[in-house]
Amino acid sequence: MEDQPSLCQVVMRNIKIILEYDGTLYCGWQRQANGTTIQQTLECVIQRITQEKVVIIGSGRTDAGVHALNQVANFLTSSSIECYNLMRGINSLLPDDIVVKGLSEVDDRFHARYSAKSKVYCYRICNSRVRTALLKNYSWHVYEVLDLSHMEEAIGLLIGTRDFSSFCGSNDDASDHVRTVMAVDIQKKRDDMIVVTIEADGFLRHMVRNIIGTLVDVGKRKLSVLGFTEIITALDRAKAGITAPPQGLFLKEVRY
């Protein structure tokens, strides 16, 4: 007699979500014991709706205070709730500083982290003599006038595949510090906001913030473009500038 399929066989769905969040009040993306995180908040909400334990896989970790415009994540569920209703339910329970912008069922092979081809981060610098009150949680205030042309020249040197050890955080656990920067851009907006954008196939811990801290030294004329080049090739974090504060950093896009 042929085996019959079990009526209790569970069909798992792979759900992809696109998130926007204000990281001000969170200890970063990754679940941890000593504070509230984005991952933890999402998992608790989704578990309430699906009545099952879920693990959210993010495209990457964002640090405490860092924001996201389009973070991508995925999770597995046996719930049959239709995607639109699932998204509405999740958003109804999430705090105001986290929102699911899109939710869809995807192929089983999709993995938010490993399927990503590149990520785009942007960093906002408020370059004004007077600090900003409304944007204090979303930019780094630098009151000295920054030389944008020198900053543009320096940041262009990052394009290509190289070892970024000079911009790697001291607590980074990556065994390989080689990354490919595909595109960079720096623009001065009308509101005295300088926006620096970097796209790469991957980022080391604090890599963008360490680049920005060093780039600001170039803008202040404390560091020459040649000096910036020497820092890149030194492969020594101690040679680079400070780590820029987290509130100016946004995960802008994840490309697949």
C-alpha cells in the first residue's frame, strides 16, 4: 500500500519584508539581552499574530541609533494569513518608529542577507554654524565649514576592491576585510545638509562611520587628500579619523 501524504504536513512560507525605522530608541538591529532591538520588536509582534516562534533574518545589522529607509528581512511561517492582511496586522502592533513598507511571499531560496548583491548607505552631516533642533537625531552637526571639493576627491578614492582594515571597527569579527565599493556620491543640500552616499557589496562594522569621520577631517583641511590615500593603504584603524556618531547614518537600499 502506497504511503499517503500526512494531513499534518506543515507548508512553510518564506516572507520578505521591507522596513523603515527610526533607530534612536533602539540598541541596534540584532536581538540582545541588554536592551530593546528592532529584530526583537518585530519577532514579538509577528509571533503574536502567527502564534508561532519566528526568527527574522535581516540583510545586515545596524548599530544603536542608526536608521533604515529600506531594510530588508525575511522569515519563515506556516501561517496562511494573506500577505496584505499580515502586513496590516504587523503594522497595527508595531511602535510608531518602525513600519513595514512592503510584505510579499518569495521563493524558498531567498535569504535577506546572502541573496543581497549590494547595500547603499547614506550619511547626513548638518554643516552649519548653528546646531539643528529638529534634525539632531538624524544628522551629525559639524559647525566648521567643510571643503566639499576636497571631500569629493577623497571619497572617489574608495571606489574599487580593496582591504578596508583602516576603516574597520575594533570589535569587527569579519575574517576578511576586502570589500568592493561600487559607487560614491556627496551632495550639499539647500538646508546646509551634506549627504554622503556609499554603495558596496558589503560593509565592515562601523566602516561607513569611520570613513565619514575621516572624510570630515579632509573637509576641515586637517587631512589632505594624499593623507586620506595613505590611510587607506595603511590598513591600520589607528591612522584613520574618529567614528562618526550613529544618528547621521541611514541604510538606504538593499539591492538583489
